[in-house]
Amino acid sequence: MMLSNSHNTNNHNIFTSLLIVEVLKLLKNKHDYKELSKITGLPVSTLTRYITNKTLPRGSKLNKLLASILKNTDVNGLIKENIRVNGKEIDLSGIVSDITAMKFISLYVINAFIGNRITSILAIDQEGIPLATSIGLFMERRVFFLSDKSPFNSDYNTRIMYYVKETGEYKIYWLHRSILNRNENVLLVAGILRNSSLIKQLYDKISGESASFGGLFSLVSFSKTLNEIGSIPVGKKVTLMVI
């Protein structure tokens, strides 16, 4: 059964409300109520009701609180503090293993793609799986990931093959076919956006089956890769750190 747009919007608001309350509880560990009131622009009495689970932020308060948290939270700084870069070697383990970081980033992504009617989330690399899962849980959306393992039953999977310029080799991934349905609107999530050829192949395969794209999000991207995918119409493109 198809859900109406209003139903999807209501669900989105509820999940965003729950996520914001979780973030408020995390901020409360670092700030007292007066400081938190200055950060969010909300009175102490309102914040107390949210943090003690007596009520949820909704409507205009939800939007105001979301804007305040994002304005006063340095998400990009959070990324830079928790990654290790050595040339082209990038270690994201400090981020994907940090619950606080994942909640903040999930909130950022949900806000960045609000109104895009996301129905499914596809992690396109290993580092993107924890983040895609976190976003999917809060948005209550299906989460998929590419696998380099040949499936037991290929009837349920389709092959994605792309070229890696650095090695001169082709790589093969498998994608679950249910993400190709006509009514799917897919958000691609990457830990590290490395290869434009993979994005192009995913676009051709998914859009060729009449599914559509809600956007592309990456924690880290190489500037060259961002330039190369600029013309691929996968929707809004957001990355937190460019190297």
C-alpha cells in the first residue's frame, strides 16, 4: 500500500523530533539548562519537558530547534576531529564508532534532504554502512548496501560493474533488485566518495528501472570525484569534508 505524502511528512516529523530529543540529551551532558536555553533559543521549562520525555518538539518549535542545533553544532569540525588522513588513506573509524557523532550527522543529513521523499537508503561503500543504518533507523526507511559477494540467488540481485582508473580494473558489486522499483526514491550514502564511475553505473541502473534519486551524501569526498559527478543527475549532492 502506498503511503500518502502527508503520512510520510508526519512520520518524518516524528522521527526528526525523536532524534532532536536524543541530541538535546547529549548536549545536556555538556551544558546546564541555562546554557542550553541560550544555544537553542527555547525556555528552560520547554527544554526540561523535552529532555524528560514529557513531550516532543513539533511544528514551528521543531523547525526552530532543528535550525538552532545545526547552527550551533560544528558538524564539519566534528568530522575533522575524528578522521585520520594520510595521503589518499582515510580512516573514518573514529566517526562511525562514535554514537554522539553519528546522531549529529544523522540529524544533519535528515535536515539536508528534508522534503526529498526518500524511500530507501543505499550505502555505497563499507564506511557508509553505519551511517546509512543510523539514518534509516531514525527515518524508518529501508537500508541497502552494495556487496562484492556473489549472492545465493541472483534472481533477487542485479550486477553493478564499474571501472577503477587507479588500478585499470573493473569491480563488480551486487545490488538487491527491490531498490529498483518504480516508486523508490533513493538516497546514496558514502563514507568516502572515491569513484565517479560507480555513481554513474548506479545512476544508469537505478534510473533505467524507473526508480529515482533523492540525493547523494558523503562524509568525505575527493574534490576530483565531486567535479566528475557534477553532471550526473542524482539529485542534491552534499558532502561534509572535501580533500
